[in-house]
Amino acid sequence: AYIQITYVEPYFDDYEMKDRLTNFEKNFNLRRFMYTTPFTKSGRPRGELNEQYKRKTILTTMHAFPYIKTRINVIQKEE
């Protein structure tokens, strides 16, 4: 099964941000990406503003972007 995500942000740990100083380093050789989804404790995806929470999901891919293929397997998922 495939999932199509339209927007992700590169995800860096604190120690990794110290090494990636330039724009090139921040946009090349990327394997970890992050996206957020809204949820409520009642199970609904949306609700009143004071009921909403954000779920941060971090995906690790098999190969680093940019890559020859645009579809790469995800090998790890963290929430």
C-alpha cells in the first residue's frame, strides 16, 4: 500500500542541526521527514480549538533525498 503525503518538512535532531549550517546542507541528503496531523482526545480529527492537539509523525526513508526515484520506502515511523 502507498500513502501520498503532499507536504513534509525535513526533520533534524539538535546534534544534526549543528552540522547542517547552509541551505544546501539542510536540503540535501535527507532521510528523516516530519508532518503534523490534528486530533482530539474524543477520536474526532477536528473539534473546538481548546480540544485540539497535534500529532507529530517522523518518517525515516530507506534512501536519502534527492534520489533517482520519487517514491522511496519508509523504514521507520515515530509519533
